[in-house]
Amino acid sequence: MHKIGVIPGDGIGPEVIREARKVLDAVMEKRDLSLEFEEFPLGAGHYLQTGETVSEETLQRLARKKAILLGAMGDPRVKPGILEKGILLRLRFHFDQYVNLRPVRLYEGVPNPLAGKNKKIDMTVVRENTEDFYVGLGGRVRGGLSKSAFELIRRAYEVKFDVGIDLQNETELAFQIGVISRHGARRVIEYAFQLAKMKELKLVTSVDKANVLTEVYGLWREEVDVLAAKYKIKREFQYVDAVALHMVRSPERFQLLVTPNLFGDILTDLGAALQGGLGFAPSGNINPSGVSMFEPVHGSAPDIAGKKKANPVGAILSAGLMLDTIGEKEAAADIERAVMQVLKSRKFRTADIGGKTSTPKVGDAIVSRVLSRR
Ligand code: NAD
Ligand code: IPM
Ligand code: MN
């Protein structure tokens, strides 16, 4: 039996998580698989009522789960960052989910944005998930001399920063510090090479901007070289701007991309576009020896929330990725197969790809494929 924490969250989060739960119920019925769900009402509603993002007690309860399934965070009524940083990033950092695994695969039957090109799109993005410009160190200073002190606390290390700023002839500035630690780079890059080896891939592409952000991504590159030699897998370095170009022009050339946090965030929305749209993209925030958390790549989509228009496929594939990661390989394969059959039939399409099928009807179609014998 696996205990699963469920955080539906904001906007379309609860709508797509409902469908993912239905599909998980179906695989439980089909296989000898037992999952026990507990819902956590984190998000805008809870925050607006109580002023709390996530409590210590909730973190402790989540820590006892095998995995977490999350919808989305973010609400127009709440200032940007409060829920995203206060809940989503808090959970990623607290559980030290240092890998953000984002498969980019275009399934048959999904309209290809690179129309007419008929390109095979199947790559894995391994995004670092605890460092870079996401560490949240920064501030604003106005006039004269100021000093700021920061602490960066991660499971494996604690670092203190003292920043003195003398605004000589400028009135105001804002700054934000990006951090790549040796440990932080090594562990996610090692994960990427291990995955490449397991999948028998021939090439790992490292994404950075080492021509400008020479310190942080210089260190990153050193670790890529160490691990490429250790795993005897070919590696290439590409600047993030060039990767954006190549992902559109020749996506078939990529097998696995390993990328620092911020570039990985941006490139996986581009990747989502290649796989049919944000509604198709799954992800896993993974701590290989801890509690991992699975969520679609998309956000709370306030523009379509409550209209039964959301595409639930990304959330359903995220539930599949969750089962795969916790070792339930057959059940995970059932989910992917059912999704593939439904997409291939072209009969159940949400509005994002020009269809009229509602969110629950797409979920129902996938459930019935899971349960059918064929
Ligand atoms: P978004 O991903 O919510 O939406 C971008 C566009 O894609 C919108 O037009 C939306 O309607 C569409 N879209 C997204 N998911 C879809 C789906 N499943 N089916 C059909 N269409 C879909 O990004 P945004 O608008 O930039 O952000 C909205 C809020 O979500 C913000 O508060 C943001 O911070 C937050 N956000 C959260 C996450 C997360 O929880 N992981 C990710 C991204 C953004
Ligand atoms: C994502 C989101 C988050 C990120 C935000 C909401 C903090 O965009 O999961 O891709 O930047 O990681
Ligand atoms: Mn994003």
C-alpha cells in the first residue's frame, strides 16, 4: 500500500487532479495495487482564509507519504509569488526534490505545432530544482549604504551571505543572487547521466549560458565533464539561446537535456508547445531517496478555470510518472497506454487543441481504456 498526499491547489488544479484520481482508481481496480489518498487543501482559498501558506504540521504529514500529487498553485487574488514560492517552491526545497524530470513527447493524434515537418519529438529534460536564480536571495535598496544578510539552507548545506551595497549615484536598485553549488550541480547532473545510461542514450546536452554567467555555469560545466567521463557518455554544451532555436528547428536532435533551474523552466514551456501544448506536459519533482512530488507543467490557468475546458492529460501523465517512480511500472504503463490510445483515436479533444470534449469526458475516455482488455 502506498500513501499518496494530494494537493489539488488553485484554478484548474482541482479539475485536472480529479481526472488523475479517477484514472488512478481505475488502475487500482485493474491491478493488484493499493493507494491511499489524503487531500491537503493548500492554495489560495486556504491562504485567504487563514493567512497561512503551508504549516509545519502539514509538512510533517506530507513527509510520511510515499509521494505527492499536485495540481497547480497561483491565483489572481493573491500577489504573485506568495503561493508559488510559499507553497510550491517551499515543498520542492523542503523535500529536497533536486530533480525536475520533464519528459517531452509528442503522441500520435496530437496536432503537431511544427506542421508538415513530421518530426519525432521525444526528449527528456532534467531540470535542476533547488538552486540557480530560484534560491530567493535578493532585495531592494534605496540610497546610500546598506547591508543585507541572507542564509541559504538546504538539507546538505547551509551558506551565509553578507551583501554590502553602496549606491553612489543611483537612487534605487533591486538584486537577486543566483547560486550553483558543487554538490547541487553534481547530484542532478549525475541523475541525468544515470538516466541516459539506463535509457541507452547516446548524447547528453548540457544547457547553460556560460559565455555570460561565467561563474555559476562555469562550475556547472566542470561537473558535466566529470560525469560524462564517469559514465562514458558523449556530452555537448549548448547555450540556452541556441537550444531554444534548435528545439523548434530540429527537436529530433535532442535526447536528454540537463539544465539549470531557470532555463529548464523556460525551455519546458517551449517543450510543452512541441508536445501539443501545456495541457500535455507532465513532470516530477524527484528526490531519489525521499518524498517526490508530481504535477503537470502548466499553472492554474485562471483564464479557463471552472469552465471544464482544461486538458487533464498532463496531470494524468504526471500520475503515471508518479507510479513509475515509486516502482509500479505496470500500472504506470497502463496509464500511458490508455492516454496514447485516446489521443490516437482523435475522438476526445479539449478546446486547447480545437476540440469540444470537456475535462471529465477526456478523463472518462482514459479510464475506460485503462479498464478495457485491449
Ligand atoms: P498557465 O500554465 O496557468 O497558463 C498559460 C496558458 O496555457 C493559459 O492560456 C492557459 O489557459 C493555458 N493552459 C494551461 N494549462 C492548460 C490546460 N491543462 N489545458 C488547457 N489550457 C491550458 O500559466 P500562467 O497563465 O502564466 O500562470 C497562471 C498562474 O499559475 C500564475 O499564478 C502562475 O504563477 C501559476 N503557475 C503555477 C505553476 C505550477 O503550479 N506548477 C506553473 C506555472 C504557472
Ligand atoms: C513550473 C512553474 C514554477 C517554476 C513557478 C510557478 C514557481 O513555472 O513549475 O514550471 O518556475 O518552477
Ligand atoms: Mn514553468
